[in-house]
Amino acid sequence: MKGLSLPIFVDTSAWYALLDKTDSDHASAVKFKESLTHSLVTTNYVADEIINSLRYSYEKRDPQEPKFISIEMKVYTVLY
């Protein structure tokens, strides 16, 4: 499999650290992502968890502020 670049599966906590600038692991997650040559993949279930986690986190910080979450990611459903 020489030369084959397989995608890396990313779960909720890693996406969260990457997307939330207030997360304690944000800087290291960004640095790690920038060092990768592989594409990142996840499932639609993880994407749903991320959106809900970010929405909850933003609502806790300022319940009166309207929240708009825009996340661009390729989402792959894992079939068993």
C-alpha cells in the first residue's frame, strides 16, 4: 500500500477541540490538523454531536445571543 493516503477518522472530542477556540486542546488540535497530509472523515452521528455540543456551549456562554453554527466537513456514514 505504498503511496496510499488513507483518511483519518475523527470523533466528537477532536472536532470539538478543533472548532471551539475556548477548548483547552484547541491550539494542539489545530497544530496537529495542519501537520496532516491525510483527509479527515467522520460520520453523520458525530457531526450531529458536534453541532449540538457547540450549540449548548455557546448558549451557556451567552443565552441571549443568537447562535449560528456553520461547519464545513465531508461526512461519511459508516455502514456495517
